[in-house]
Amino acid sequence: MVVKKEGKFARGYNAITELDGKHSDVLLDFGILVLEAGDTYDCQLPLERAYLLIKGDVTFSWEDQNVQAARYSVFDEEPSVLHVPTKVAVTIKASTYSELAVERSRNDKVFASKFYAPKDTRSDIFGGGVLNEASIRTVRTVFDGETNPDSNMVLGEVINHPGKWSSYPPHDHPHPEIYHYRFFPKQGFGISIFEEDPHFVQDGDTSLIEPNKTHSQVAAAGYAMYYIWMIPHLPHDRWLPTTRYFAKQHEWMLEKDVKIWPERPYEEQ
């Protein structure tokens, strides 16, 4: 399903999914934190937490550490993220209007808190050089089941180039997933597809993807589509970069040196 943004996000924390409330089946708390210039946000919850700066200028404080982070464009700049285990006290102070994505999960494991500067995020180009560049996209991974084996969460970003596809070919996995969208220009739109069910998505919307449901995305021509992707690990099944099961009828597109029309001539099927 798609949770539609209704008006502007309010000052403070805007809950979109809740571990013990709405949309609890995605197994994550997710929300947007809005801070005006001069605002301070304090949090010390019995949950694992990640704070991803979408835009603005903030100072993160935790465990006697202070780091300033600024971001102007999610399309052109990698994120700054603070990731902490349960009960670690976090303070975020905004110097300008700022928005942050907040991902939270239950997790009793204690691991070292980490601030991910933009240079610490892995950035890859998927879909380049194949299918006439129809599915070229930028995939950023902040942390996953390989880079932090004690975390119960996965966090990353995707930039859908205008008119291109991502999460492609359509694939599924046993884990639920969350996509939160932003567009440039802002009036842009895309289509989020679950199985054979298309959903119109706009700036500020959030897709909630059920386990074992194939999914893929496409951005409208002329509009760049950014989305944050979040996945919870399951108790006996951690999500890894290889945990993508492609729809059988579309696996041919993964073949080496695959050809498509018009390079591949039409043939009766």
C-alpha cells in the first residue's frame, strides 16, 4: 500500500509506521522529523535507531561526541546518518530548517554507535550498459546485514534517473520493506508496482511493501525520483545484498549481453 502525504509534515516527529501501532506489519518505526532553526530534539528510547539527514543543517550529539552535518540535495549528495543501539541518548540541534528520516527497531544487541559521513556510504550504479539504460539508477547503501551484523535494520537510498526503472527486474524477498519518496522537480511522480498492482506516488509519499511480493518502480519522464529504502531483518533470515528473488518470467533480462528490441528482432512467441 501507499501512505499518501497529507499537506506539509508538521514540526516535530511525524510517525508513518509504528512497531506497536499503525502499519506494525512492516516491523519498523519510521517517521519524518522536522526541526525549525534553533530546535533541539532529544531521544533515548529502548530501540535501535538511525537518523538520516534529508535536508538542512544539524548537529548530532551522542556519547560525548558532536558532529555537524549539512545537506542541500538528496539527488546530488550522499547522506549523513547517525546509527545507535538501544538506549543511547541522542540530541539533534538544527541550525536551519531540517528534515530527517528516522528508522527504529527492537534490538537488544549492543553495538558501537556510528556516524556515517557522506564518504562512508557505498554508492553503486545498477543497470548501466544494459536494456538501453532503461533501468539505470544510483543505489546507496548506508548499512546492511553484511556491514553491520548486529543491527536489526537495513538503510539506503536510490536515485531513479528520470524516466527510468529501479527495483528491476521485479523481485521479492521474505522481508517487508519501506520506500519514502522525494522528487525533482517537486511536482514529479512515479509508479510503484506491487505484483500487478500499480500505485501513483508523489513527493513525501511512502510505499509499504509486503513480504514475498514482487515490486518495482518507475519515474515519470523528466522527473528524478529519490527514495529511502528500509528493511527489517527477520529473526532467522537476515537481509543481504543477495536476498533478491527475481520474477522468473523476467530473469532473461539479467543474462550477459542481453539484447532487446530493436537490436533483438521480433520473433513469434
